[in-house]
Amino acid sequence: MEITLIKRDKTRSDLKKDLGISPSTLAKMSKGEVVALTVILKICEYLKCPIQEVVEFVEENSTHG
């Protein structure tokens, strides 16, 4: 998402101000934690980009016992 923000001349502060995204949600995004899909869709619409530019799917390693 950082690259997309730069391409669009936007910052995380813009997301907070223009979309009303909370600082805690932005912190979760920075840490790769779970964020609501509604927030992700808002960001995609705002940046006029596909979801792939905002999220990355990372499969968790799991052990089956």
C-alpha cells in the first residue's frame, strides 16, 4: 500500500483525515494485522486502485496434529 500512496501523492495522514480511519487501524495495517474488509474497500475506492495494491495474502504456517 505504501507504494500506491506515494504514486497517488497521499499519506497515511490523508487516509486518517479523509476517510476517518483510526490511528489504531493504521497501526494494524503497518503490523500486518487483520483489518476489516470494509476499511480496505474504502481505501481502494479512495486511491482508485485494485485490492491487490492494498493487501497481500500471506499464508500462515500451520501444523496439523
